[in-house]
Amino acid sequence: ASDDLAAQFDQIVADGARIEPRDWMPDGYRSTLIRQIAQHAHSEIIGMQPEGNWLTRAPSLRRKAILMAKVQDEAGHGLYLYSAAETLGADRADLTGKLIEGRQKYSSIFNYPTPTFADVGTIGWLVDGAAICNQVPLCRTSFGPYARAMIRVCKEESFHQRQGYELLTTMMRGTPAQRRMVQESVDRWWWPALMMFGPPDDSSPNTAQSMAWGIKRHTNDELRQRFVDMSVPQAEALGVTFPDPDLVWNAERGHHDFGEPDWSEFMEVVKGNGATNLERIAVRRAAHEDGAWVRDAATAFAAREQEDDR
Ligand code: ACO
């Protein structure tokens, strides 16, 4: 019977259809998804911090309202993704515990500081742009709840990307100092944005199996290339350059050639040695501990409601 179930699983994956929570699945498929979805959820939650930094200092009420809505969206994405992980048997409290103990990863990109307001725009344009590039294909990932979560997440990310680009466009129409601020911000974020896609294919331990299971639909390098090709004309329209002397159109390939990100920097950031790793985790831990009374109150309230229902 277990052979039948395995054959059924293989068939669903081969057909490009969806595996649902109650379907049989290999243990490795389940654990890979929990790993990836948890990392993704943690990234959304930690990702609130770099931009949240500017909420109290946004230059206008309009910018503040937009930024607040955006940061709240990220919280929503995180909760949505934790729920998707729960359909696989994971426990949200346990995942949060692993995050604040540094036992589960979140995206490298959120370990860089945001010293200028232009960073809000650059994060929207490049970081959310890279996230969309990675997540649109995940709308077709083989696990149903993850794929469906990605549809809504991608719609909201597109709004985030546009607000970032619009912010930068406005600054580029401003003073020379504002234009310099945009370029300086782009110079700092370009390489880290390329690293978001993960290590090169030949040193990505999970890609081959995740592709075979239909969890990933493209390799890390394929998506990185797509992002570079997509970003170059946007940079031209904006009037900024990327800090890569090797970035050039290759007519033969029909793609841009580009330089190699500093993978030793990536490894260090993933290991926890980036500029803001400690701060990000400390802030998350404090928020979790400060929120204990809310969870206790909600649990007590739910218990009393259940009691009243009886
Ligand atoms: N930051 C931190 N860790 C990373 C990153 C990154 N940018 N890229 C890869 N890694 C980790 C992987 O999690 C993996 O760790 P583990 O095996 O110890 O758990 C290791 O590096 C090796 O990488 P891969 O074998 O390439 O891992 P994987 O197949 O999971 O691919 C990828 C990585 C592309 C990030 C994939 O997990 C994915 O598509 N995730 C969903 C998207 C996501 O998490 N986005 C978060 C940022 S976007 C946002 O939140 C706005």
C-alpha cells in the first residue's frame, strides 16, 4: 500500500498538480517544506525591522501611511506562512522559538542596516523586486497551501515594489543631494539583493531535490539572471547605475553578464555575523517576551469562551 501512495505522490508531482496536507508525502518533502516555509515566514517577520526603523521619521504623513501599511503587510505574510507550515504539522510557537534561538534561518538581506530614507525606496524596488522574482514561480509550487499563500503575497509585494520605485523616482526629481542619496543606497543594496536568491547552483545543496519535488520551479542562478535582466532597464529609467563593472548585455546569450557576488560575505551573514544579525534577533526576542501577556490573555479568553459554549 505504501508503494501505491508513493506512486500517487510521484504522479501528482509529475502532473504539475498540488499535494494537499492530508495526502501522503515523503518525510523529506515534508521537512524540506517546513524548512523553506519557516525560513520564508521568519524573513517576513524580521523584514519588518529594517524599514520599521523609518516609521517614526518618515518625511511626510503620506510616506508614513504607505510605510505603515507595507510593514503591516509583511506581518500578515509571516502569519499566513506560519499557517501554511502548520498544515504540515509544524507548531508556530516552536518555529518562533527556533528563530529567536538562532536555530532557524531567515533571509540574509534583512541583516543590513537602513541608514537613509532612500533605503525604504531601494528595499521596495530591489529587495521586494527580488522577492517577487523568487515568489511568482512559487505560486506553482507543488504544495497547495504554500502555492495559494504565494498568490496573495505576490499581489501585495507588487504594490510594495511599486511604492519603492515611485519613492525613488520622486527623490530622483529632487535635489542633487537627494539623487546622490538614492545612488548611494542602490550601491549598498545591489549585491545583497543578488545574494537573496541563494548560493550558486553548483553549491546549492537543496536545489536538485527541491526541483524534482516541484517545490522549486527554477534554480537560484536562473532566478538571479531573471532579476538582473529585469532590473537593468528599470535602473536606466530611474537614472542610477549598479556597482558592477562586469554588468553588460550579452547579445549572444540574450541576457546580461554580471559579476560574482561576494559569497564569503553571504556565508558570514547567514552564519549570523552580518551587521545587524544580533540586533534583529534581540528585537524579535524582546517583542515576543513583551507580548507574552497578550498571548496569555488570549488563551484565557478562548478557554472561557469554550467553557461558556458548553
Ligand atoms: N539567506 C539566508 N539563507 C539562505 C539564503 C538567503 N538569501 N539563500 C539560501 N539560504 C540557505 C538555505 O536556507 C539553505 O540552508 P539550510 O539547508 O541549512 O536550511 C542553504 O542556504 C543552502 O541554500 P539552497 O540549497 O539553495 O537552499 P534552498 O533550496 O532552500 O533555496 C531559497 C534557497 C531560494 C531562498 C529558497 O529557500 C526559497 O525560494 N525560499 C522562499 C523565499 C524566501 O524565503 N524569501 C525570503 C526573502 S523575501 C522576503 O521575505 C521579502
